[in-house]
Amino acid sequence: MSDCIEWQGYRSAAGYGMKGSRASGKFKLQFVHRLEYEAHHGAIPDGLCVLHTCDNPPCYNINHLWLGTIADNNADKHQKGRGHWATGSKHGRSKLTETQVREIKVLLSMNQLTIVGIAKLYHVTNMAIHRIKNGTAWSWLA
């Protein structure tokens, strides 16, 4: 795959390149990757999105762009372990690794430390340890 071409101008909060234009006297921001796709392939049909094979939001390399539905985009994210389907340490908000959770489960089974003590040991909240204990978090991990 060829290298990404990253937009150096304004970017959205999610990192996508944005370019301003005036249409009918109104200023409008548009995604650069969509503009680039349209410049090479014409109008984007209703209901379709321009997706990145490189998973790099500011990239507008035409060789990295393809059309798909929202379902295609979600399937692509899921297959690549991104998005809200990510579990364990792959989840962007995770503070623990799988190894640490296994250790915590052992400590909980030994009943030698309290939830508060384990939370302090791993620098997480008491609720995080409680959720591991009652199986509402990390339940899939043996």
C-alpha cells in the first residue's frame, strides 16, 4: 500500500481533514477525503460513506479510500479491533492489562485484601475492582 497523504490544514475533533468552501453564499466545511474521492470518481451515492483502508483519518490518498455503507464501516472497525467493540486492554479507556486482571481475580479469590486495598494497589477505582469481582467487567477473561 502506498503512503498516506495527510491533510495539514484544519482537522475535525476526530482527526479528519476539513476544507472550507462557499456554496450559495454560505460557508461550509467538508471532509477532505470525501472531496478527494468525488474529484476522482464523481458524486458519492446517497447512503454511502468514504472509508479508509489505512484507518488514518487525516489521510486523503485516493488509493486508501473506498465506498461502503455504515454497516461496512462498523464491520471494518470490528474486524480490526477498533471502536466500542474493543475489549480488555485494547479498549481506549482501559487502565488494566489482561495480566493485571488475572492477578486481581487471584487476589479476590484469596480474600486477603479488600476491594479498596486492591484498587489502591492497581491505581484504579474501587468500582473497577468491584465490577471485576461481580463479573460485570472482564467476565470473558479466565
